[in-house]
Amino acid sequence: MALANNGDFSSRWKEWLNQIISSKLLTIFEPEKEFIPGVRIGQARYISTQLVKASDDSFIHFPNEYGRHTTLSGVWMFLEKDHKKEYLITAFGQRKGKGVDRPARFDGLHVSHGAKHSVQFSPRNLDYLQKHIDRVINAEVLICHNHPQNIVSDLLSEIIDWNPLPSNTDRETSYQFKYNALVRWLASGNFQSMRFYLVEAGRLREILLPPADRIVRMLKEIVTWNK
């Protein structure tokens, strides 16, 4: 039994280490945001303060519409604190045009409280998200969460530059939402922008790529189609 347990532990450790290495390599194509330009600081601080007071599975409606950069900055201000658990914050807005980088305005957000190493989309959040993208032309949704500090990341930070590192679950969740948005766009012509962000050790990164194993499978399928 001892040998089996040791082998199982070794296998899990190798799998975890491989995930870290592969995700770390993918971040080469996902530049970390050093700062966010054009932020209205007062509005960003308002968002951060409201998040501090918000209960689990609750909505915050802004008194006015706030820009993308201000909304993201307010969420970042809150998530960069030394939290002991994960939070999931979903902001709902609309772009002024079809392009993904067109300006966007946001009227509110939803916050979910999670556990030390995980957080989930609540049914209320998913229901509101679906209704938002169904009724809003050129809808945009910002989905942000944090990774609390832990002893493993602290130790690795002494060896490598531990910038925000999405887990495979983070990447797969982002991929599924973006894939579904693409399917809806092809069916309806209405493009919904889904953007995912991770805050870790006070730093911010946008998640752009799926897990490495999914990328490998997609490349194999492309090769198979071309034969």
C-alpha cells in the first residue's frame, strides 16, 4: 500500500508540474498588464468598495455606466488584496460597435465567494449572463477571479517569476465560454465578447489560450482534416 500511495503521489505531482510548465509557456502569448490606462480613479474605487461590502451571489448595479478600463481597474483593486479565498466577478456591458477592442460601457456586476482553491458560477449568475448576451447587441462580459497566495506559489516565486498563472481549469472554462460565443455569433451574427482575467499576487493577466492538451488535440484534428 505504501508503494502504491507513493507512486500515486508522484504521478499527481508530475501531472501538476507539467500543468504549471505548459501554462507558463502559454503566458508568453498573454502579456501581463502592468497598468490600465484612462481609468477614472473615483469610479474604480467605488467599485472596489462595493465589492468589499458585497455578499456572496449578489449583484452590484452602478449608479452610472462605467468604461471597460475603469470597471476592470475597480475589480483589480479589490482582487489584488490578500484574500484567503477565491472570488468570481462578472461584469456586464456593451461595446460601441462590433470590434472586440471597441469602447465598452458597463452597468453592473455579479460577485461569487468561493473556497480557498476554487470558486463556481452560481445559477443566478449564469442565468443573468445568458439573458444579458441574448438581449444586448454587441454584449461584452468581463469574467475575473483571483488566486490567493499559498506556500507552493510563494516557494516557486523564489525560483521563477511567478506572474499570474492560469490553471488548466481556468483555461478550459475560458475556452468553453468563448467557443459557445463563437457558435452563437455564426448562428445569429451577434458577436458577444467574453474576456477572462486572473489576478494573482496583485498582478493581472488576461487569459487568451486554452490548455496545452486541448491545443495539441486541435492541431491533430487540423492535420487529420488536411490528409
